[in-house]
Amino acid sequence: MCFAYVDEADHETDGEDGVESYIRLPHMPKLRGLNLYEAAFNGDGLENIPSIEVLDLSGTDIGDDSIPTLSTLTKLKQLALYDTKFSNEGIERLRRSLPSCNIRW
């Protein structure tokens, strides 16, 4: 099983203005687990991890606009979304579209 972990040191600010650059996930078709806890991530590249089963996006800038892409990750079994930009309605939409996934929010 293939898992990946990204920590705070894996992203950086863009120059002197302190603007944070976001991680874009590369194509990883066999990746099964990914921890992006508090990483600079806004949902870019979620379509590149179709086999993901365990995903922690807690503390990222991901929100309701990522629901269509997250809904395509049908192999998801566990999804952590603590301290994200999801609305209550967005979480309910995700739960309906991913009924086999344990979503913690």
C-alpha cells in the first residue's frame, strides 16, 4: 500500500510578499493514503489520485468548490476535513455522494 505525507516544511511562501503558493497533486494513480494536514492545499490535483482510500485535508484551504472532484474519489473510506472551508451543506452533499466514506469534520 502506498501512502504519502506532506508536512508544513513541504510548502513555501512565494517571495518577499509572503504570498503562499499551493501544492498541486501530481498524477499518482496508485496512491492509497495521503496526509496533507495543514499543508498549503486548495484542492488542485485531486483528480490525480483516483485510488485514494484515506485522505486527511484538515487545516487546508479546501472548501465546497472541491465537492465535484472529491465526489469522484469513490474508493475513499476515510476523509478528514477538520478546520477547512466546507459549509454544513457542503459536508452533507459530500456524505450523500460518498456514502461508504467516513467523513470527519
